[in-house]
Amino acid sequence: MIKTAILTISDKGSRGEREDGTGPALKEKLDSSIYSIEYYKIIPDDLNEIAEELKYLSDKLKVNLVLTNGGTGFSKRDVTPEATMKVIEKYVPGIGEVMRNSSLKITPKAMLSRAIAGIRNETLIVNLPGSPKGAVENLEVILPALPHGIEILTGEASECAR
């Protein structure tokens, strides 16, 4: 099982002013025979709070996958990629690239996404958009590669060659 955390980044959601539709949509999309949802939380768009939460999830809770949603746009409060960059040890550019590339086939606004992915310890952190539709579409694109990447990351697999 891939121990997974879903972290919704939303000022309004964290204050109870908006219902989170994205976190539950991501949970629904993840195959429960592969992904074990260990943690779900809504926090505000605060750089330090996001960074601390990401550190907690990788260092203390030791989840294998963190899916953030929200905070990847152009707003002054959109700081999820910056918080992620602050805590990761390795940048994984291909994940953000493939998500944007795939989304561009749906909307030209995809090029405005600043979502990134990276590794901290044995945790892969992936930033997804805040909208349920966008988050699920992006997750669908990367899902086929995630189990193998996490097996490599955690040492459960060591060979990529065929």
C-alpha cells in the first residue's frame, strides 16, 4: 500500500467558508487497493504553514505520497510551489511538465499552472490544481507512473531497465 496524504490549501476552506470538493474528489480517484489515505487536512495559503505541514507528513508521518491541491496559480496568496521548493531535496520536473502538457489539450489556461513535484526523504510531493476537475484530470495523467516511482523511492524496486 502507498501511504498517502491529501492536503488542501485554501484560505476559505480552512476557515469553513467553502466546502472542499477537491480533497474528496482525489480520494475517490485513488484506488483503495493501492493507496491508503492516511491523512487529510485543509490549511490556509500560508507559506510557512504549508512547509511545516509537508515536513510533518514526510519526516514524522512518513507517508509515501502527498497530494496538495490549491495555491498553484498567480494570486498573491498562491504559494504552494514555493513552500514545496522550500522543503524538497530533489525536484521532479517531469511530473509538472506532463500535467501542464496534458492540460493544455483541454484549456490554454493550463500554462498558468505553477504546480511542481519533488521528493523529501521517501515522500513524493505533488502539487495539483485547486479545482476538483483540474486536480482529478492532472492526477489521472500521473497515476500510471506513481506506483513505480514510489517503489524506486522507497527501495522496494531497484531496476528500471527491461
